[in-house]
Amino acid sequence: MRLLEEKIKLDGRVLSDNVLKVDSFLNHQIDPQLMNELGKEFAQRFAAEGITKIVTIESSGIAPAVMTGLYMNVPVIFARKRKSLTLTDDLLTASVHSFTKNETSELAIARKYINESDKVLIIDDFLANGQAALALVEMVNQANADVAGIGIVIEKSFQPGAQKLKENGLRVESLARIASLSNGEVTFIKENMEELV
């Protein structure tokens, strides 16, 4: 998605060969117009899947997930990272390790929000090692619901996450695919020749 790639080039900051900082528009400050376009793109890519629910993780996945939910006219559920006094019974749960934060979180979703008749679209901000997406898949599976696909805002294609998900038979649609963050530069994978223009 050219608009997203341009935003990453303009406002993203490469902190290392593995870390891209996009807090000015995605995971601290949010660009609502960009989120609107991301939501529209995800909705178009998954339009034929019969999606009934969208699932994400707090907090960076919420903005693109909500905009996708708006275009698809379906509810958005976000997995909570910390136990709440109001989120205690009959939960779907999984553990996820964040390599960026170097911590493991326990995720929870109230079981009543996902059931076996649901076709679920998972949305997340980044895909690197695939741990967050696999944890969400595990939670959807606990509800005996169907994972129709995974929408990723930014995929670090040089890390194994996308391959792991695809090996598990999951459809992955990434709006920006990064080939490399070497030498402080973002290099994208181009999907087809028309994007090279």
C-alpha cells in the first residue's frame, strides 16, 4: 500500500536492523486519516470472507481494527493484556512474548464475544516473529470459531512470522512488507511492477 509506505518513509524511524519506530502515526500518536485508509484496504481485501468479528490486541492494533470494523460493519474485540476486575470468568486466554518490550503478557477475551459460528479477521500493527498473531489464533480456536485471515499493517518480512503463519494454513495480508531495516534505511518488498513506478 503506497500511502502507508510513504508514511513510513516520511515519519518512521529505524532504531536498529530489527526495530522500526512508528509512534508518530500508529502506536502512540494516531493518524486518523491513515487509519481510515488502512481500514478501507483491509475491508476490501477480506470482503469475500464473510467476516463476522475482528480481533486484535490492545493497544496498537485497535485503531486499524476499529476502522476495518467500521467498513465491514462488524464488532471489534480486543484482547486485554492485563487482568481486570471486570474480566474474570469464562475467558479465552493465551500468552504472548513481546520481543520489543522483552516481556510476556497474558491475553484474555471474554468467551461470550466469540462463538463457533464466527468468521474472525485478526488485525495487528506489526508482524515480526508471529507470536502475537499465533496467540490470537489460539484464542479464536478455543472458541471453535474460524480464522478467516490475518491483516497486518507492517510486516517485517526478514523475520519468520509471516512464514510461520502461512505454514499453519493462515491467509496473511500485509499492507507494507519490509525487506530490510539495514543501514538505517527502510527497504520494501514490491508486490508487482506497477508499484515500482
